[in-house]
Amino acid sequence: MSNDKVYQMSFSKIYPLLVNKAVKKGRSKEEVDQIIRWLTGYSQENLEKFLKEPINYEDFFRNAPELNPNRTLIKGSVCGVRVEAIEEPLMREIRYLDKLIDELAKGKPMDKILRN
């Protein structure tokens, strides 16, 4: 799938996939929300609004109030690609979220996921 197709995907369509991945492994929607808030700086109210009012993934990340500076500590592979090696900045942000949700689903403790 091209980057442009990913960027145009609706956050409200992707969000349930992230939650389902976590819930199937015994984690919670609240933990997914906490990760998204940590990464982007959005409030819980913003997240809930984006589920009702369409926003594409590109705008979701480009308009994030405060991308967490510790996100650059996120290392590892998503779909066989090392997140720290992704050159396209927007795609790297998207893959950071994917990697954090992967870590959640694999049972990693929240304090380690959030790089505290």
C-alpha cells in the first residue's frame, strides 16, 4: 500500500483495529487511548471527537498538539521495517504508533511502552 493511501485512511476506521489488536491480547481500550495521547498530545475529548468527525491519518498526525519527544526512543520492526530507519517523517510517526500497539499486545508493561 502506498504512503498516500495510508495517509488518506480515516482515523475512525483505523482506531477500532488498534483497539481490537490490544483487546484480543488481554489489554484495554483505555491503554490504547493512553498510548495515543502520550504519542500525540491529543486529549481524550479530541480522540472521541475524531471518532465522530472524520479526520484522515495524515491530518491526525500533522495536527497533533505535541508529539512526545521520547517517541524517538521507539526502536524495532513493524511489518519487517525498522521504525527508526523510516525516512519519510509522517510514515515514521504512523509506524511509531503501530510499534507501541504491538508492544502493548505483546504484554509489555505500560511504563516501558511509554518510555518512562
